[in-house]
Amino acid sequence: MPPDRSDLDRLAMGLMVILCAMWGLQQVAIKVANAGISPIWQAGLRSIGATVLVWAWASLRGVRLWAADGTLVPGIVAGLLFAGEFALIFWALEYTNASRGIIFLYTAPFFVALGAVWLLPHEHMRRAQWTGMALAFCGVLALFGENLLRPAGQAWIGDLMILVAAVLWAATTLTVKATPLARAPAEKTLLYQLAVSAIVLPPLSLAFGEPGVFAPSAAVWWSLAFQIVIVASASYLGWFWLVRHYPATRLSSFSFLTPVMGVLSGGLLLGEALTPAVFLALGLVGAGIWIANRPAQEPAVAAREVPADR
């Protein structure tokens, strides 16, 4: 379904900056929660809690969740893609480190753009958009690229897994945009993904032999609550509302802000070092997003005055 708008307005851009800040802060919350809850089990608990909250919110608003609107099959597919993405990311971290993983994960906007060529022909990518996305990706490389040059052993296995996870992330966005899910309420679209992942992730955690909750504390539970209420419920509802009304390719370019926001959040909240590379990355990402989202220039048409009738 064609989007309501061909460009991002101030509302969409402002919301995307806020969402990327939330997703960056989520990286801090996950680090804190990892001290007491296993990663995949944590993701499963997040999906279970968010499923309950979003369902309650949709019920209060009178959203028709059970209407026969052709979304069942694509909804289940999107949910499986969503669960597979998270499972691969967490599994990959057994082989590679998070810094390397971020570089490969944030190839996802390019896969969205490539898929849009066939699935979303109304979201044509201009040269400036490709240039802007490449510049923003250079910002991610400036922040984490040095890790690619270090001896890594079997890190390529994890890198490959995260690259596949990036493809799944892009496939989820394209599935939502190119199927009847594009016409469904954001609550219903999100519930498909949360409910399926809530069913899939806990058994995966058990299959990997995770201990589950092993060191509960107030900080751990508050971090999990933040992920459930703010990230998996509120921010994802905002994201799917945006995907429904704006071009997915332009929205995806903003995702490069997330890892930079995560490093900034770690510096402010966890006392992690903020090197000059962080601010270089922020500048490159910001410039890339600006270039990618500039409105197309209309060709100037010379106006001629028509002489008045005498």
C-alpha cells in the first residue's frame, strides 16, 4: 500500500529521533538486566509482558483485533521473522562481540532499500538517499569499525548470523509494508510479532540451556520493566504507526542513530568512555540522515507573463 506521504514531515522526524533514543537506551537496560536474567529468556519475558499491555491498550481503544482482514498469514510470518532475528542476535554473541555485531546488524536499512525496489515500487530510492544512507553507515563504522581489524578467530560465524538477523529485520519491515498488515492498526501488527515471539523465545532459551532468572535485583526488574512498557509496547506502537503512514525506506535511514544513542546513553548512565569517535559518528549519521531525507528538488519551470487583453 502506498504511504500517506512521500516525505517525512517534522512529526515523523521528531518521533524517529525519540524512538532511536529509546532504542539506544534499551541497550543500557539490556546490559543491566543481563546481570540477572539470561538474554533470550529476557527477550521472551519482554514479549510476554508487552503482549499483555498492548492487548489491554487495544481493548480499551476498541481496536478490532479479530477481524478477518487477511493479516493472519503475514502476521505470523512477521512474528517468526521477529523472533528469529532476536534468537540469531543472542546466539551470535556466543561467537562475536556486540561492537562487531552492531556493524553487521545496521546493514538492515540497505536490505530494506533493496527489497523496496521489488516490493515497494512507490518508494523509489533516489541517488541522494543511497548517498545519505552510506554516509550514516560510515558513522557506525567510525564508532565501531576498529573492532573489525582485530584478530577474531571464529567471530565470522557470529558476524554471519547477525548479517542474517539484519536480513530478517529488513524482511519484517517489508512484510509489514507490502502486505495487508499495512492497512491494519499498529496494535494488531505489533501483537502478531509480540505474541509469536512470546511463544517461540522461552522454549529457545530452554533449548540453549539458559538459567533464566539467576540474580534478581531491583535494577534488573526496573530494566526489564522499561523494556516491556517503553520499548516493546510504546516505542514499537509508534514505529508501526509510522511505517503505516510514511515511506519505510526513509524511516529506516534514521535507525543508524540507535547505536550512537546507545553509546551516548552508556556514557551518561553507566560512566562508559565517550571518545571523539562518538561525536564524529553522530555528525556523520546526522548528515547522512539529512541528505537521505531532503525533499526531491522540483525542476524549475520558467514562468512567462501573458500580456493582458487590450
